[in-house]
Amino acid sequence: MDAHRISKESGLTEGHWWQRGKDLFLTISLTESPLAPDYDRSAMTTGIVHIGVGGFHRAHEAAYLDRLMRRRSGSGPGGGAAAAAGGSCLEWGICGVGLLPGDARMRDVLATQDHLYTLVLKHPGGLRDPAVIGSIHNYLFAPDDPEAVLALLSAPTTRIVSLTVTEGGYNVDDATAAFRTEAPGAVHDAEHPGEPTTAFGYIVEALRRRREAGIAPLTVMSCDNLPGNGKVARTAVVCQAAMSDPELADWIDGNVAFPSCMVDRITPRTTRADVAELRRALGVEDAWPVVCEPFTQWVIEDDFPAGRPPWEEVGVQMVDDVVPYELMKLRLLNASHQGLAHWGRLLGIKYAHEAAADADIATWVRAYLEREARATLRSVPGIDLDDYISTLFKRFTNEAIADTLFRLAQDASSRMPKFVLGTVRDNLTAGGPIRLGTAMVAAWALGLEGHDENGGAIVVDDPLAEELRHLMAAQRAGHGTAFICHEGIFGGLATNERFRRTFVEELEALRRQGARARPRPMPAHGHAPSVRASSVSRRSSTVARRAPPPPSALLGPVSPPGAAGAGPRRPPAG
């Protein structure tokens, strides 16, 4: 039963029932909630093993499958016809797998709640749209029993293994696209393939067992924000296999499908306030609910030789080529998040919706999208890119989400190469503008020094933080382009004279003018105009909520270029 049906049956409107929900429910378990799924979870079997269960997986893949199972049971939209036409889809239940020490908490929470949890969609204006998700029916913490995980991955009924292990979790070098064979986890799993510790070690060993037993290979589906995430997953699995068994690696490369997909739903970290609000509103105890925006999109390359759920029934776009959608999302939405995060943190701003509502930041980010990022994109079937960009800002300014810039800035050393530097490279090749993208790099670099313009601390959570701080110290001491000489992040960009020159200009301008004055104005081409230090407005973290003018008003006419292993901890995706 969904929120809409509850509101109708209770005589309340959807805009009011959340606030009065405490009058409708006593303290009950999730299994007793009217929001719980009405399909038979006792009949569910594992068809999908998901490695890296976090907030995003539970707001996205698991939510889509729950919607599908409800529809096939007859309770969801169009459910009657669907139930009559094609079975329950309960064979596609999800078993989550955790590998990292921090995953033990997910094991414990889900076990106490019959693997149920509440997903709350936060609409602008205060409306909350909750549902209890039931598509995850089991969870295995690999360190407890590695053999149980291997047995499940090797079972004929398991046909898909999906992954959210963060952008940095694939053990693939951003600059060279090569698998890091020297990584401790990779070395261990190559030397002890029957006792894996990484996601890819487990997948390789399971595929070996399936091959030896004559069981069809499963499909490996990355759901992380990566350019060509299917190809990256293939590289990680095949290269891990090659370290111990080259013949197996060749077999995997020739027989296992690695479909790419594009995923999209802004999903901030769950807070104590979210837990308390849910308790007050619905009278349920949920130790780890998930909150997210209403918008969701999933585009998947339709390559599943072992079979798949009929995801298209619940709005998933099954396509032959994901690349246009993938680049659109990574280079527009995810790059925007980097711009909001690094520019906003320099100004002492805490939340994404505050940064997106700031006229200067919004104008700067939108100009980057329209002037530099969009020119590198292919046409996207069924998508108007102007509308897409406008929709992004509507999503970003949803204050109910309260997504933090700290979250968006996490692991920037992995995210910036994937979301921003590819655009810079393409524009360098095409002779197009690079100043705004390079300025984003400069804002990130300056934030690594650890303080904003109001004297507040900028907390950095990045596995390469110390290395990058040393490089910034060297740069400040006079070693001109020390920061961008980190080969693992920038690759050949460090030797590009135009990029080097632009980076130095933008970093110096940020130091001299400040992050408030720097974006106003910033020209499309050439050097930035001189802005006197006395004109710099160093304000408090209170955000000016005036409507931003169009980018052309401050920044001049838009001139597109002439040519068109689970290692680090997992921040939520989005």
C-alpha cells in the first residue's frame, strides 16, 4: 500500500496526512505497517546479489524492484494486468553483501527489521511520500562467512551481481584506465583466490566455480557513477582473474556480460532527525530509513544473457547504447555537484540547496554547463538538454533534501577526473573553452588548504587528502603547477600548456579576489578582468536567495567550441 492510498482511505489529503500520521498509527513494526509490501516475501528467492548496500542502492535499484513486485502482485499501478500476464517476479529478490567493517551495521539493522526499511521521498514544500521496501530479503556480511557468499554467487538461481562500491572502489587508475595490480587487496586475492576479500575477488572465484560446474555465467552490473561503468567493471574483473588464472580471464572476457547503466537519484545521508521524524509521523521504529528526492532515472544497456527482471514495466529505460545518457548525467548533474561543493565550501555554505540558490554560484555553474560541458555531449534520445539543465536547478534547490556539500565533496580525487576533467580534455582537443572547468579545479585545490573565506574549517574526506595538501603547500611555496602534476588524477593534463596556464591564473585570481568576487564576471575566453581587492564581498555563510540572472547577463555570450575492489568507504551516490 502506498502513501496515496493511505491518504485517500484515511480521508486526509496527501499534503496533510504526513503531519497527522501520528494519529493514524501506533508504534508498530515495519512488517505491521500499512506501507509494507503486500507481496509474499516468504516466497522470494535470490536472483540478484548486490555488493555495497548503502543509501543509494536502497533508494534506487531496490526501490525499482519493490515497485515491480508490487505491480506484479496486483497492488501497484497497472498491477492487475501485469499480474495476469507474467508471474510475480519474486525470483528476483536481492541478497545484499557487505565486505567492509562498516557494513556490519547494515547487517545488524536489516536483520532486526526482517530486511525491511522505509524509503521517504522528500518533496519541496514539506510533503513526504513514504513506503516500506521489501525487495531485499537477505544480507550477508562476507567476513562472517566468505563461503556462504561464494556459494550464493555460484548458485544457478543467481543471475545478476550488481555493485555500488563508489567511483574509487574499482581499483582502476583514472589517468591510464589500468587495473592497479599492486593494490594489497588485488595481490591477496590473486595469491589466495579461494579466500577473496574484494568485490572482484569474490566475483572471479564465483565465475570460476560456475564454469567448472557447467553453470551459466552471471551478469555483472555496475551501478556506480562512472563513465563506461560496464567497461570499468569488466576491466576490474578480467584483470583480477588474469593475476591468478589467465585462461579464466579470457573465458570471462568472452562469456560474461557487463552492461553499462546510468543511475540518478539524489540521496543524502540519513540523519538522526530523519529517524525521529519518521517515528513521530508514522509511529514506526526504523533504525536506518532512506530519504531521497522524488526524481529518479535508470537507463540500462539491455545485455543480460542469463535473464533479467522486466524493469521497463516500472520506468527503467532499456537501451542499446547508454553512453549519451551516461555522459549527460555525469558531465551535467555530477559535475554541477562538484561546482556547488567546491565553490560553496569556500564561501562557508553547508547545504547544496543553499549553494544552488546563491545567485553567483548558480550563474557560474549554469554557465559552465551551457558553455563548456554541453558542447562535449552527443544528442540524447528523448532528452532536451536545455530542459534537463533547468530541471537540475529545480532539483538542487529542493530544501527538503538538505544534501550537504561535505558529502558532495567526498572523494573528489576520484570524482573530479570522472565528472569534470573529461570535459576539460575534450574541449582542449576541440579548441573550446576550458576556463570555468579549470576554475572548478582551482576551487577544489584551494579548499584543500582547510579553511573557507570566513575563517571556518573545511573538512576534507578523501583518501588522497594528505598527498594533495603537500602538493598545494608546494604550489603555494612557488612550485607553479605542483597540484596538477598528480599523475593519478590529471594524467597528461599537467603537460598541457593551456591547461597549466589557465589553472595558475584561476588559482591566483581566487586567492586575490576571493570566491565571492571571482565569478562576477568570468569571461568565456582569455584572461579574467582585474577585480580590486576592496571590491571583494566577504560575507557570512548566510545565503543570498535572490534569483540568479541568466548566465549571459554576467558572463557574456555563450560561445560553444567549434567541434562539437571495494576499497574506500562508500559515501552515498547521487
